[in-house]
Amino acid sequence: MPDSPADRAPGATAPGAQRRLGNTPVFFVVGIAAAVVFTIGWGLALMSYGGSGGVSVQVVAWSVDSSDEASVTFQVNSGSPAECVITARDSRHVEVGQRTVEVESGIRDVTATVDTIREASAVEVGSCREQGSTR
């Protein structure tokens, strides 16, 4: 047992300092690494959520034809065949109709009709994705 601080081995920390600091540097490094992994994962998730990949879509016009039908005209530009989801919503933003439309590759003007359960107040192209795409 050392009698004085000079009797301890060179580079050894004092027992009080070891108890006070503990493994703080290890926890700090692990925390920083976890934050970096989380940030990268979050960024990748946000990029994949955008979805459309190589497909661009633009709504040209939409109309409510009757209390149980609505239509939309839109333009799709894609490198391969795409699948577009059309939704109709009422005045309270509740979805009242939905339809999936397949579109050939290239620049295409498409008109689609959606059957609704009650009168719609808006029609939109919810998403367009290339067929076979996981993006």
C-alpha cells in the first residue's frame, strides 16, 4: 500500500479521480456514435419518403362531375411505366375516393375518373412511382 502520492506508479490516477470520472469518455464516444448513426438513418428515411424517384407529375385540371364521380387530368414524365394513385377528398379533407392508374413511359397526358362515395371538393394525384421501383 503506498504511503504517499510519490509512491504510486507513474501515470496512475488517484483513486478519488477514478471514482469521480468513471467511464465518462466511453459513454460520450458511444453517445456521439449513436447520434451520427441516427442522423444518417433519419436523412435516408426522409430521402426515400419523397418517393417519386424518376417520375414527375403535374396536375393540369380536375373537376367534380357529379356527387359520385370526379375526374383529373395530369401529365406524367417517367423513364419506365408508372403507377399513379388518384385521390378525391371532400370539403372536410376526408378521402372519398381512390383509384390507381397505370401510365406508359415517356411524357403522357392522362385523364382519370374516380368513383366517390359522396361529393368531392378536390382531386389530386397522391403519388406516382415507376413500376417495380422500391423508391
